[in-house]
Amino acid sequence: MAARVTITLPEDVLDRLDTIAREEGVARSEVVREAAAHYLTAHATRAEADARKHAVDDGIVWLEGLAMSGSAAPGVDSLAVLRELRGDEAAGTPLEHDGRRSERRR
């Protein structure tokens, strides 16, 4: 279902939209719909990237705390643990921690 929307745009933006619509052979509203869809996709992508960055930052803080506490398990690759925390596909198989297998986040 589509809804009708009224918006106000600067003349130069409207001129650019009309030029693109003419070049593409589509209606102005199609150009606006496509631009809005691209904007929404970019916004979601930025939000996902921010969430991943926060997860990595949290992992780094956790690893630093573990290293400072002296309780890090010998032989545990901290980079592999960080990759596991952020869900990096390059992490490989689930890691062994204290004799237990951890599940990778998906």
C-alpha cells in the first residue's frame, strides 16, 4: 500500500530530481522513492556498523580486564576470542575456554 506525501524541497534539489527522472525515463516520485530507500538502507547499515563497533569495544575492554586480572587462560588466543565476540566469520571453529566449547554468536 502506498501513501501520498507532500514535501517541500529547495528548487535546486527539485531540478536535480527532475533531471534524473528525465534521464532515467521515470516519474519524479520514483526517483524520490528510490532515494528514500537508499537513505533508509544506509541508515540501517550505519546502525549495524555502530552495534558491531560497540561489541568489539566491549570485547576489547573485557580482554584488557582479563589480561590485567592475570586470570587469562594459558594458550587462549585473545584475538580469536575477540573475533568470536564480534561474530567474525574468520574466527574459524568455536574456541575452547576452560574445557568448555563456546557457541559463536550469529
